[in-house]
Amino acid sequence: MHRRTEPVNVKTAATPRHTYGELVLNSLLRGRGTAFISADDAETTYEEAAALFGRLRAALRSVGVTHRTGFGMLSANRPDAWLAQWAGVANGARYTPLHPFGSFDDHVFIIDDSEISVLIVDTEDHRERGQQLAAARPGLRVVTLGEAGFGANLLSLAADAEPDLTVDRAVSDTDTAMIIYTGGTTGKPKGVVLPHRSIVANHLLQQADWPWPIEPRFLVSAPMSHATGWFPLGALWHGGTVVMQRRFDITSFVETVKKHRVNMTFAVPSMIYTILDSPATAEADLSSLELIVYGGAPMTVPRLTQGLARFGKVFLQLYGQSEMPNVVTTLLPREHDPARPDRLASCGRPSTGIELRLLNDQDQEVAPGEVGEICVRGPLVMDGYWKRPEETAATLRGGWLRSGDLGMRDQDGFVTLVSRSKDMIITGGFNVYPAEVEAPLLTHPDVVAAAVVGLPDDQWGEAVTAFVVLREGASATPTDLKNLVKERKGGIYAPKAVHFIDAVPLTDLGKPDKKALRSRFGAGVPAASVL
């Protein structure tokens, strides 16, 4: 294996005054050779990528993606889409990705709430949804990646444009770069406002702490609408190559790693479990993999131990939230010690420059080994929630971001997550709030009450699990209710299991006692009620 042994000096590499679009542009202009390989094996050189980036900036500007305007994208993983999203950000616009598995209602809500004026649609994967959104919001300007029969073809506009390869000095590190939507306790997603300062810090922390391969060949397999979308810049920063799968598929994953000698990727735990369990990987030569970055959900110690036995010490764990993206703590490859299950159960130590404290209910720092709320301060932290001042004030209280996650720290500084004080479920690397699942369930005429929790699951990390009380004489089946949620919210939110119960247990305050549900049903439920 060939890895960089010296960390990057973040003070000389760049400073937080830079903007993210500037870092993308500089990386493209500096690089030589192949920058991208698409899912159909088409190669794009650095020179071609820089020119396309510049043309996309001009094309997006011509359709209104300019300083402090809002634009969005609905796309699978593809190089031109990755370049387009950061081209808009380089123009000073604020970017909001739409979840590729999201429901129509959620997409409409996010478009309205984030004040998106231009939407980029990948018509190979999302033509139908793009047409629906264009029809539902006539004032929305839809542009497409390729010919579609609706909207202007952004790639054609770019082909006719002069490339803009300048740095827009009107764009500041304090400008909003992204609004990322995360589930809310009320059932409606809420926008997390990330300035350039935050996502530049995210990039620099990767450079400071990760043992990057000398010539990265990074495979994008998880949706680039989420955390994965930030990682290609690191590979380009080092002059490497970004290889893209449109979406994760185990057969394609194995063939792509072998064919292109991929040495680095990011995966959520459920993807890693598939890699470990699939017959396609049993005899495959995946020895080129030098670094497997994982996060988005906890990974069980037995499965992580299995991964270490299969691939060696190539794993690097991240912990973060949308509000403090990705790199709050890091568990480095050398710290993945199979002889230390306590270490494998941790999420590592705070990344370079991150201030992290564990605070009790009186805002006092707890002693090592005691449980406290994880609170973070530093350039990584969000500016707040979009148009939600009260929630912003509560979360950023006293200058610290209150994560809602409970953890403890050992004498060596390693942080272990104990639980979430919020009820958020992390399933397959995606965040699901129970209220987002309960709301559609309660619209069914046969449903009297519903409570949703996450239960441990070997494949998904946590399985969305619904406990439902039906009206007398009701005919609804678990399949009916799963399909209802899938239709209203999308497949990620659909319960993996639906259990019919006589009554939802309540706390002394009359609220659903989800702790009781977890402890009562976590080890198993009557088979007749499960689907």
C-alpha cells in the first residue's frame, strides 16, 4: 500500500477564507490525466473537466443561478452532475440536493421551503419525477442533464458557453453554500444552513487527518446527494481519479473495483455488510482497496471485526451530523484494533481543530467515563436552521452546537456514542425521524394509533419499525401500511416491520413510551404481526 504518512498542513493548504467553488476550480486546473470515470467507463480528463465546470458556471448563470439565489438538483451519481452542483455554488448560489429516494410531497416541500428557483434534473434516472415537479410548480425553472422533452438542456447550454474559470471574489466564506434537509421532529424536513466556511472546513479536516493514498482512485457508490458528494474533491485535490457508479450495486461495485483498481471508497454500514455477505465478493480480488471510509450509522463490532479480517486495517470511521458535517470525530485505520472491541465500538477522537465537550443537564462538562450530550464548536458547525430561529437558538445555545447525541469519552479521548436523546433512526446511512413515518400511518382509516422506533438490525444498522393499533374490525395488513408510507414518503421511510398491538404504552406524561417499546420488542415480536 502507498499512503501519505504526513498529514497535510491545513494552514498552508488553504484557509477558511476560501470558498468551496474556488477549491474545486483550483483542483481541476492543477490536475493532470484522468479526473473522472463514469458508470459507462467514459473518461474525462482534468482539462476537459475544468472546461466543463467553467461552461456549466456560465450556463447556470444564464438561467438565473447567481449570487444568493437558490438551486437544487435531483440526480444519480454522474460526473457532470457533480460538476454542475459546485459550478452553481461557485457562482455564489446556495445549493439544495433532493433525496434521490424521496417522495414527491417531500420534494415539493423542499423546493418551496428552500426557495429553489432553478432545478437540475438527471433525466436518465429521474425524468418522470422531473416532469411531475415541473408541472406542480410552473414558476420553477427546470433544466435537464440531456434531452428530455421538458426544460432546457443544461449540457447544450454549456456546450455553447464560454468557460468561466475565474474566482468570483464577491462570494464570501460567510455566504450560504448549501441548505441540506434533514428530518424534523414535527415530521417536516428542516433545512440546515451550511456556509462555505463549514464545507471548506470539512474538506480541510479530511486532508489533515486521513491517510490518503498517493494517487487516489475514489469510487462514488453511495448517493452523492449526501455525504459522499463532498469526498471527490479530496481525490481531485491529490490529483487522483473519481470513479462513479450511478448507484450502489454489488456486482457492479466488485467489477468496478477490479477493473479500475479502486483504492478508496465511502460506504454506509449496510453497504459494507452487503460487500461482506455477497457471493460476488467471496473470490474477488479487492486487494487494491487501501481506505474504506464509513459513517452515517453505527457499525456493529462483530461485523467490523469481520471486515478487518477480510480487508485488513483499511477502515476509517467518521461521526457527524448534517448540522456539523461528517468529520467531527475520526477513528483512523491504525486505531481499528480487533483486540480492542471497546475501541472498535467508539467513533474515534475529535478531528483536528474540533472543540468537543460532553455536557450534562447543567451544562457542566462530565468526567471521563460519564455520559453527556455531545456538544461541538468550530468552523464546521452550521449557521442554523433555514427560517427556523427558535430551533436554531435552542440547538446553538451558548455558542455550542447541541447534537442531541449522548456519549462518553475514555481517558485516551475516544468518544463512544451511547444513545440519541432525540428519537432519530439511522437506517442504511439515512436519517429517519419517527414523526415522518407516523404521520402517513395515521392517515389510514383503519389506524387508531402508531409509534415508530428503530430496532437493531444486522443489515440496516437500525430497522424502521412501526407499532400500530387498529380499529375494531379493520382489514389493513402490514403490507398495506408499508406501501402507504412508501408512496407518501419514499422507500427509505417504509417500515421494515409492522407490528399490530392492543395499545401504545404511555409515559407518566401521557406521551408514547418508545423506550418501553424498544425494550419489550427489541429481542423479537410475535411472528404473525411481522412483515
